[in-house]
Amino acid sequence: MISSDLSGRKALVTGAASGIGLATVEALARNGASVALNDLPGNPALDEQVKRLSAEGFTVIAAPGNAGDADSAGQMVKKAISDLGGLDFLVNNAGTPGTNKPISPADLASQDEAFWQTLLSVNLVGPFRCTAAAVDALRESKGAIVNTASIAGIVGNGSSTVYAATKAALINMTREHARAFGPDIRVNAIAPGVVVSNWDCRFDRTTEFLNTIPMKRAGTPEDYAEAILFLCAGGAYITGQTLVVDGGLTAGPSSTDKLPDAR
């Protein structure tokens, strides 16, 4: 894991009670930052993780709120900035697949208006809401925004067509905001591949499939958190970019491998 002196720096991470979000909180806090952990109100894991990290000596606070709700998202960000006393880093990590198993692109009935609205509101408009509420504080600090996109937003697949579409739009919004807020704020994204986590949507990841990834394993939350830490604390001349972090999955299998269902 890379390191950086983030003493005195302040960060807000959405979707922070588990997975990539929690690993990002830990990476930022271990490097000296004060971190606000956001997750849905009433999620017991949020208070549990804040209590655990506080007991370990880190400066963390809870910032409950729903990125998928216009009023809740803005109020959460403003309160977190007030409680932290400013903001240097915003990590827009909250997201949802809206399904517990992958949906075929041909299954249009399962991707109805309500499904579209849920995923758009959380995965795309949610980061917009949080960014809009944080932009003044980030301009003042010359800070950085990192959005969690997905390789599904680049190559498709993923949990559904709708999910892939929201992540593709998030990648484009990352570029738009980099142009809009530069040079004061750097705006980048990461595009995770396969991740070992308690993500709502469960995929069938056989050993045979994982062996087609050049790194021969799924990514851990810490793998993705390290990339987010780099884009927050380093990369002073990097903005408007989406860093693919997938163990080489989108590069394709090595010449000696074949995909599980190859004929």
C-alpha cells in the first residue's frame, strides 16, 4: 500500500460502511486524514465501523445520508463538511446494482422504469448531488474528487444494461467536471473489475474464470482503495481520467488461457 502524509486533510467517503468504501476510509485515515463515513441512515454497520476505527485511534465521524435522495444527499455533505471543518477529498463511492443476480441485456422486463430510476438516482445523480454540495469547499482547499465507476461502464456486461449505462455516464461526468472545476479541483474516477466484497449482486466466479485474469485473482477492496488514495493524495497533474483497476481483465486472457465457455 502506498502512503502519504495527509495530516490535517479532511475527506468524505460515500458508501463507506463496507467494501471499497470502507477500505478507502481506512487507507485515508491510516495516512493521517480525518474522514467522514457516509452510508444509509439506520445501517448498523456505519456506527460499528466508526466505533471500531475510533477505538483504533483514527479520526472518523459518521455521516449518515442517502446519496440517492436529493435532500438527504445535500444535507449530509454540508453537515459532514461542517463537522470536519472543511473538505479536501470527496470519494463518490456509493452505488447499487439494484439486483442480487445479473440481469441479461435481453431481459427488458426486469429493467423497467422503476429500476432505471433507482440506479440513475444512486449511481449517477448521487455523485452529482454530492459534488454540487461539496464543490465550494473543495475549491477553497484545492481538493480532489474520485468517483467509483466500473469496467462495466467501459466494456459493458456487469449486473445489468442499466448499471453499465449509469457507470458509462459517470465516466463522462468525471471528464465534464474535470473541465468545469479545473484548475482548482482535480476530478478522476476508478473503474474496478472483479472485487471480493459483500456487493449486493452475486456473480458466479469460478477458479477457471479467475485464471483468465492476468493477475489470476479477484481484486480486494484494498487494491481499489490504493488507487483512490493515489488519485486523492498524488497525481497532481492527473484530472479527467478513469483509472482501470481490474488485474488486467479488460486486457484479455493471456495467450495460454481460454475463456471458460470458449468453443
